[in-house]
Amino acid sequence: MDKVEQREKFIDIMARFTAYTGKHLPDDVYVKLKELREKENTALARIIYDAMFDDLEMADELDRPCCQDTGIIQYFVQLGTQFPLIDEIEDCLREAVKKATLIAPLRHNAVEVFDEKNTGNNVGTRIPWIDWEIVPNSNAATIYVYMAGGGCSLPGTAKVLMPLEGYEAAVKFVFDQITSYGINACPPLLVGIGIAGSVEVAAKLSKKALLRPIGSRNTNPRAAELESSIETGLNAIKIGPGGLGGESSVMGVHIEQAARHPATIAVGLSTGCWAHRRSIIKINADMGYEIISHKGAVL
């Protein structure tokens, strides 16, 4: 397979996989929603969950997105230094988004700032957003696709705290934001928290926290304990599915951290909605691929 064939194959795979992401929730999210449905003891909460599962079933049967807001496309790429398309992958992903917009179809969500013009193909200035991690001595690319919808992006925020305020202030910051804006993000939510020394690092880590499997815990025992405590506290508020009340507010709470400056504690917050469209694919040098997030999926 020459470089032109590799490029065409890669674009086709990522276009179809991006389209697939908008129609099928990852395995861990689907299982968690089932678990939360079983915990509900009111008729209204069960009805909301049943509507979610009816929606997912129809999306599969009709081959269309499970939510009309297919979001701004974000790719988080773990790229091997020996991957054959390393010099072209950014352009390939932009082309894949254009193609996915047509074949899915995806709603047109890329609006150019200042010009206030919708591009009509989900590609624009720095969009799709691409985050890079370089993997030495590898010839594969592992790509996370995330659809950042308007509702689930609305609660997103970040702030730098004075160190005297401590981590308690970070927790308060999260609770204040979720109780003020969480209902807009279509609960039950997945809550991503970043803690670092500067605002941009905390914000980025909070989004990356949403890419972890639901139920996973931070490898630091204290961070894992804080994840569990915040999850318990948010569920005690009983925001419920759709924000209409119920036993659970969140699907999970994930924290990612970076070493901080002694004089600052920065906290970032990102949220995922119940239709948490996060998918993972690994593409090898021969353009063979493995879908990691959706077992048994076929493009």
C-alpha cells in the first residue's frame, strides 16, 4: 500500500469511526446507565432512563446520531513516532471530519469566532481540536474521538485558587458549578476534574479525565478517595436523570493532576452528558484497526 492509498484508507476509517461515535455509546457508559436505571425507585426517573435506552435503540436501528447535538469534534491522539502518516495526520483528520459530516450525518457545529459564520462542515480554525501525545518506538496511532456538545460543555470552567484555600476550595468550586449548571448538561453526568498549578493545565486535564473508563480510579490513593467522596456527595444531591430528580447525579467522577506551583492550586472542570460519546480506536501501520471502546463494533 503506497502513501496515497494509506492516506485514503486512514481518512475513510476515521470518517466512518467518527460517524459511528455519534450513534453508539461506548460499552462502559451503556453498562453504567443500566446500573443507574436499576437504582431508581421513582416512576419519573425510570421513564427518563427508558427514554434514553429507546433513543439508543432507535439510533442503532435507523443509523442516525443518538443526540442531535453531535458537538465539536475533538481528537486525542497517541501517535507513534514511526506511524507512516505522521506528517499528514492532522490534514487527514480534518478530511475525515468533513466526510463524517456527510455520511453520519453530523450537525454543523463549527462557528468561526468573530465572523459568526457556520462553516457547514464541522471544520474551522483549530477545529477539529487535536491533542497530541508522542509515543516513542511505536508505529501505531491510538485515537480517542470525543463529541463536545453544547450542553455538556456549558458547565466547563477553571479557576486558580490561593494555596491557603486548600483542596477543600477545589471541591467547593466543583459543587458550586455542578449545582448551578449541571442540569444543563443532561445528567447523569460524568465529571472530569483537573488539579494543577495553572489554569490551562487544569482545564486540559479535566477534559482528559473524561476519556478514562467509567469506574476507574486515580492511581494516587488520596486522589482516588477524593474521587469517591465527590461522587458520593454529588449523588446525594439527587439531581437525577435529565435533572428531574433521582437517586444519582453522576455516572462517575475522575480526577487528573499535575504537580503544581507552591503558590497556586488551579482546578478545572469538564462534564460529559448521559450520551457520553467517547470512543477509542487503534490504527496500525498497515491500516488495520481495532475498536477498543465498542467491543464487536464493525465499521
